Amino acid sequence: MSSRPIGVLDSGVGGISVLKHIHALLPHENLMYVADSKYAPYGNKTPEEITARCMTIADFLIAQNVKALVVACNTATAAAIDAMRETYDLPGLNFPIIGMEPAVKPAAEASKNGIIGVLATVGTLKSAQFAALLESYGRNVKVVTQACVGLVECIERGELDTPETKALIRQYTAPLLAEGADTIVLGCTHYPFVKDAIREIVGEEISLIDTGAAVAKQLKRQLEEKGLLSTSRQKAEVHFWTNSEAENAEQVTEKLWGKHVEEHRL
Ligand code: DGL
């Protein structure tokens, strides 16, 4: 029972940044990662389109007998997590579904000057969930938001520090720096993969915050509470699935995961 895998999904390769935290914290948990890269980016899709994609992937992962789902995507969480919980996390089913949201709360706590910047997708920034997050945790700080159109596509291609990627980062961080933000939230799971490039552009003084580690901890807590933690002491298996049409999809996954992978095609 407890050796069943955990399903992790994202619009593409971004959720691998979360998968790394999960694998580090729970090294005996078998993991199945689905990159919906054919339909990336989600950031400019309607909530209905995103929900339909998430349901399709969730159905696939549930058919693989996963014991829990992690929506490793801020945009998908904002659009689809309520519908997913209504559909799959039925009373008595004991099926945790973990989502994620931009780290506004920790950033507001960490900021020294009370000005925080949030980099995220259009979909996340437009969502009711994000408005509620600002209402709850953004009241005592100034929050400067910036949608990063085109950045997810660069990361999907594995271009983490090309001139084009850096130009986009420069363009999108400039307004945050101009407003004096001392803390920047990486509000999309793709962005931790360009953290070095962001660091190079914004300098050493700015704090960069993402939620990957917090999501892994939340997953562990939920598995513990529901008695679903793996009791195995064996090294876990991590399987990758993608519907990407790019020829170099497997190389990009390998580059981001940092190890050899054999990617299954959806
Ligand atoms: N990785 C996703 C997120 O955390 C979304 C990227 C996209 O497909 O637009 O928001």
C-alpha cells in the first residue's frame, strides 16, 4: 500500500524543481512525474482549459495507482485544485492532493523594507486565489507583481542562461528593483531553474524565495497523518512522463533533474 508512487504534475518541466525537494526529503517514496509540455505554458490559458488538462493528467496518474498527487504548478493550483479535490479527494478516500501558491507570506515576513516583488504567470496573478493571498498576507507590505511572459518557454527549451532568457529576466525584474523590492518571490515552479541568472541580474542583496521545500514538507505531513508514508528502505524509483514534441525533451529533463532519465511518452 505505502509503496505506491506519488504523482507529481506540472504544465511542463518546472515541477521538477519541486520534485527535487520531494525526493531529497522523502528518498524512499516512489515518484511519477508528468510534464504536460505539449500544452505548456498554462499561464495564458483559461482556468477551464487548465482544469481540463489537470483532470486528464490526474486520471492518468490515478490509473498508475498513485497514493497522492502534488500539483507542482502555481498556475494549475490556482485554476484547478478546488475541482481536483472535489473530484478525487472524496471523504473516506484518504487521497491527499497538495497544491502550491506563491510565497507571499514568507516573503512578507522576510522583507526588511516591506517591499516585495512577485514573479509569476499571468494566470496566477489574475486568479482569485492570488487576490486572496494578497488580502491575507500582503496587507502590511507593498507587493509589486510582474508577469513573466515567455520565460517558461525558454526554460522548457532548457535555455537557462542564454542571452534571450537573461534579457527577459532583466526586463521583468527591473520594475521590482525600481520599486525597491528587497525580496522577490519566484511564483512559478519553472523559475528556480533560472535562479542563478536571476541572482546575477538582481545582485546578492535581494532574497529570492520559492515554495518547493515547503511543499515537500507539507506532503510529508499529509502522508504521515494519513498513514501513507512508505516503510520501504529501498532507493525510490522516479519515473518521468512527457507529451513534449521537442526532440531534446529527454535531454532537458536530464539537465534539470541532474541525472540520467529514461522518459516515457504520454
Ligand atoms: N510551472 C507553472 C507554475 O508554477 C506554470 C508555467 C506555465 O505553464 O505557464 O505556475
